Amino acid sequence: LENPSCKIMTFRPTMEEFKDFNKYVAYIESQGAQRAGLAKIIPPKEWKPWQTYDDIDDVVIPAPIQQVVTGQSGLFTQYNIQKKAMTVGEYCRLANSEKYCTPRHQDFDDLERKYWKNLTFVSPVYGADISGSLYDDDVAQWNIPEPN
């Protein structure tokens, strides 16, 4: 049984491996990645989904979601609040604000502890569930709306 501890696994495919999405997903599953529910895949250095992100500030996030968690003593409730539309530029400013910026941390375990400790105090805002893609038109690898 691969990955019996169900740890989140990290993969670093070559450019050749990265070209075939379905084949690579089958490979990481053969290694037990699905046991954790997710995996971290670091693309090869030469892979570029977008030549520049300089022109995306005006892209609209139609329905950002604020995740609110309340509770104590191991019993918590989580609900989502749909926020008003905002641009990527506005979202970027929010993410980098004092309230939402990444806290100082010693390592990723420390950062994860701080995330869970502060989740009931600072409700994260997600800009997911957006139709379309930020990939350049000629990029097919790992472009989910345009699977290869």
C-alpha cells in the first residue's frame, strides 16, 4: 500500500511527464497521492502558463467567498458568505493587506498552525470558481478548461 500515512505528497515532473495530464495523474495515484485527498505538483521550470500577469488586474472575480468559522472546544461551524464582485487588482490588495497577508512563520508547519489558530478571527476570502482560464491561448498542458 503506497502512502499509508496519507501525507500530502509533492511531485516534480519533467517537462515530458508534464505534457500528458491524464498519464501524470495516473502516475501520482499509483504512488498513493489520492490517499491524502490532494497532492502538490511543482511544474518544471521551463513551463509557463502565462507570459506575464501584468494585464490581469481588471479581470473580475464575480462572487468572492468569505469563509466564516465559529465555535470552540472542538465544535465548529463553517459557512460561506458571497461578497460583492471585485477585480483581481482589488483582491491582490486585500490579500496583501495587514489583515490578510501571510504572517511571519518559521516553516510551513508553523504557518499551518497559525492558519488554523486564527481561522475563527480572520475569515479568509476566496476568489475561486471563476469561469475561464488565465493561461495563454497556446498553453494546453494542465489548462483544465482545455484538457489535453
